Amino acid sequence: MLNQLRKSTVFITGIILGVSIAIGHSVYALKDDQQIPFEDLQAFTEVFSKVKSDYVESVDDKKLIEDAIRGMLSGLDPHSSYLNTSEFSDLKIGTTGQFGGLGIEVGMENGYVKVISPIDDTPAARAGIHASDLIIKLNEKTVKGMTLNDAVKIMRGKPNTDIILTIVREGESKPLVFTITREIIRVKSVKNRMLEPGFGYVRITNFQSRTTADLLKAISDLQKEQTLEGMVLDLRNNPGGVLNGAVGVSNAFIDDGLIVYTEGRVDDSSHRYVATPGDSLNGAPLVILINGGSASASEIVAGALQDHKRAIIVGTKSFGKGSVQTIQELQNGSAVKLTTARYFTPNGRSIQAKGIEPDIELSTLKISADAKKSSRGFSENDLEGRLNNPNGDDSDKSADKSEKKPESDNLPETDFQLFEALNLLKGLRIMNQLQNS
């Protein structure tokens, strides 16, 4: 038995050294001042031997090595991880959208699964899951101690099957329990509508390869209805996505200059993305809505347009995911998801762990029933025996109650941030009219 352990130790050491040298020469090229940590590798093999000889149950060599790799990567940052062949296959399936899931972007925080953002029109969003919620239990399983990949694997499953999420939410005195039915997740990236004549609204739910083309079509459709005097771009609860999508969306509103750049240790991880001429809004005012669920690619767009002074950013501080992950397939069919670079805005601001600060900070508000009743206020028109208007404009009494109100009339109650963004656009229009006159 002892001889087998010694052989196993030598074998593992050889594998580790071989991999270290191969990576050093073919990818990273070890510098003169970098050395392979032989003493630390020896400590690893000693621990491996102790587990093999003394642990209460026999453990498979492959599992021990895989767990060691997972631990190495999870200790780097929350977004680096090891994907075995099954997990890597699931990831590739996930990028096509052909899987049963809940529709949430998640990360890890203090050993629990944290909701970065629920995706529009998905089971999670309809159930009432919020950005920053902490998932503490999946069905009857405690999340503490799970890897993020393990948790995601449980949340995914066959469509029309249920899963119970137990969630801790800031401001709530006890955990919340949600039963959610999985669906095939197919996300429509871009939605649009007119808020009022002259003022358009475009929402981007996540960034896909077609997002830029869909955005330009949405703006074109709005402009066919009426000349746009201003537009709201809604990036709230947008967890990010494809980098090229973020670059393309930014480019749609910027004539020239830097959009974003990345910096990493490897030459291939450092890039600069520059705008090409053309503004799809022809200079019309632009307001961008963000919140704590706006991450990664959303922050690239908000940061670029803020630095170029092309848009006014309204809402709350964004999530702060300013890192780039690269997925590298390994020879055995598994893969490593490794953080390889950081994003920077045109002015050199790092998004990482800081996020984008809005130009106008505006939290969401809930309007009580009493406030709704009193929102119209009291006026001369309510006084008994008042004088009539000589022009015959008895507005409150003569108005056609059945006439459909503009959609924006309900915004103070349904979406206060969007209501204020629309008011801001109206103010900018008035300023432009005054300047032109």
C-alpha cells in the first residue's frame, strides 16, 4: 500500500509539473523571475497521500484532482471556475437558449447564490425574484457549500417542472419562498414603444449577437411613427452578455472616439474598441436607466455614453462586474472559465467592484393607495359655486372619461424612474427650443 501511495505521489507530481511547464511555454511563457513552486507542490502531494491513506472512506483519484482544480480556480475570483465535460456541455447548450431554466443571472456571495438580475419575461421575473436576492435553499438543499455550477445545475431542468427557491431579501424580516415552474428560456433582446409623441422607449434585456441590429431596427420603427425628440434606453436588470453587442449599441449613439478597452496580462486579452461615424438618434437627447442589476455589458454602454457626455445616466449604481472571462477548452473535453482582463471606460475608469454612478440618482418608489387618491390635489374647480371659465373649458367635468389616456399617465404609479426620465427628456426639449429661438 505504501509503495502504491509513493508511486501515486510521484505520478501526480509529474502531472502537475508537466502541466505547469506546458502552460508556461505554450501560453504564458514563464518569465525569468517566475519559478515553479516545488515545495508547495510537494505539500499538495503529501496532502493527496494523506487523503488516500487516512480518510475515512476511499476517494477516487480523478475526483480528488478535479476538486483540487475547482478549489484553485474558485479561490481566484467569483467568476473563474472549472467545468467538467458535463458542465461544459451544459454551458454550450445554455448559450443557444435551448434549456429549461428560471431566467436569472447569478453569482456567488459569502457561499450563497446571489441574483445579479432576473431576465424579463421569464419565470423568475414573473415570480417576483429581485436583483440582489440571496438564494439560501434550492428545494430542500442548502446552498451553503455548493459551487455555483452545482447550484445552476439544480435550477436548470426539464420544462414544466417546479423548483422551490428560499430567498433572503434586504428589508424582509424572514426568508421568502417561491415555487417556480421551469420554461425554455428564449429571451427577446430588444423591445420598444412610444411613451408620448416624440419620445421613444427602448429596453435591452441582455446583449446578444443580434442586439445591435435589433436596436437599430427598433429606433427605425419608432422614427417611422414620428420624429424622435428624445429616447429612454432602459438597461435596468440587464445582466450583460456578448461584448460585441455592448460595443455595437454604444457605437449606435457615438460618432467617434474610444468606446471601451480591456487590459490583461496576456497580449490577446488587451483590446481597444473605437466608434465609427453615425448617430442613430441624430443628436436627440438620450437618457439611460440603470440599477443594481445592470452588469457587465450594460455598464460598458452606460460608461461609454456617460464619458462621451452623449447620455444622462439615471437610476441607482450598477452592479460593478468589470472583468472579462475567457473559456478555454482542455484536452480531455473539460474547460476552464478564467478571468483574463478588466474593462475600462473611455476615460480610464475601471468598472470592477465600483460600477457606474448615475448622473441623477433615483431610487424606485412605491406609491401608497392614499397617495394615489390625493395625487390630483384640490383646486378652484372643486369649490361649490365657483365662477365658470369664460372660455367654456370646464376641463374636469367636460372631459370624456372613456377617452384612452396616454401610457405615460400611469408611469408615476407603475415605473417612477421611467416617469422621471421622460420628464427629463421634456425638460431637455424645452431647453433646446429656448436655445434655438
